[in-house]
Amino acid sequence: MLNSGRGLESMSKTIRELADELGVSKQRIQQIIAKLSPSKTPNKEGNRYVLNAQDVKNIKALMGFENNKSSTSESTNRLVDYDVYLDVIDSIKEKDEQIKSLLEVQKQTQNLLDQQQRLALQDKKLLEEYKTEINDLKSSNMLTQNSEKDDSIQTAASVKNIKELPQKQNKKWWHFGRRI
């Protein structure tokens, strides 16, 4: 009925089976299928590709796994390698742009941090200056209050002295009989 060697090759394969056979990932097989021309794209049953012998041959040819080792195979392999190379180069360029962007963000963050530290230092200096000014004002206010107290004591004493002066003057003996 079925020959063990040739019957399997004519049967359909899944992407997983082909990937296992070639020693690559399913994603790599899907990438190769995406690169095939529309006329060589395998048929789908539902959501899965069903690969017949011709589809497998087309995929192997594009990947450089052809059975014959002719110069065509080598050039195909080189083209595939070049495509992979271009994909890697594009990926590296994208990563470089991301790195540049991240470095720029890091510089901006560092600048903001430096500004914040400078402002905090300025605030601290201003606070110290304000404290010094407040202490100076308190001490000068206390001196003013003390001098006002002294002035009020002196004023009270002088008022008392002024009141006592006429009384002392009136106590003289020749003023007793007079009326003022």
C-alpha cells in the first residue's frame, strides 16, 4: 500500500513537521511562506497551512535546503542569508534609535534632577536668610520694647517729680497764710 520512504514525502505536512525536519522554528517557516510568490503560496485548511510536496520543495528552495548542490542552491542560500542579514541590520538600526531616544530621555531627566537640587539649595539658603532676619527683627524689637519701658519708667518718674515739686514748694512756712 504505502512505501515507508516515498509515501511520506508525497503526503501533506504541517508547518511544525517541516520545521522539525529542517531544524528551524515554525516562525521561520512562516516567514519563508510570506516571502513566496502568491502562485507558490501553500493552501490553507482552516487556519493551518497544508504543505504538499511541491510546497515543501518551494520552501526548501527558498531556504537553501535543496537536495542538489548546484550553484543555483548556493545563490539561493546567499539570497536567504542576505535577507536575514538585512532583517538583522534593520533590527539593529531600530534598536540604535531606541537607545538614542533613551539616552536623550536620561539626559533630560538628569538635567531636571540637577535643577531640582539647585532649587532645593536655593530654598534652604533663603530659609536661613529669613530665619536670620526674623531673629534680628525679634532682637531689635526687644531692644525697642526695653528702651520704651525705660522711657516710660523715666517719664513716670519725671511726672511724679513734677507733681512733687509744687507740693514741696508750697510747704514753705510763708505760704501757709496765702491763698492761691
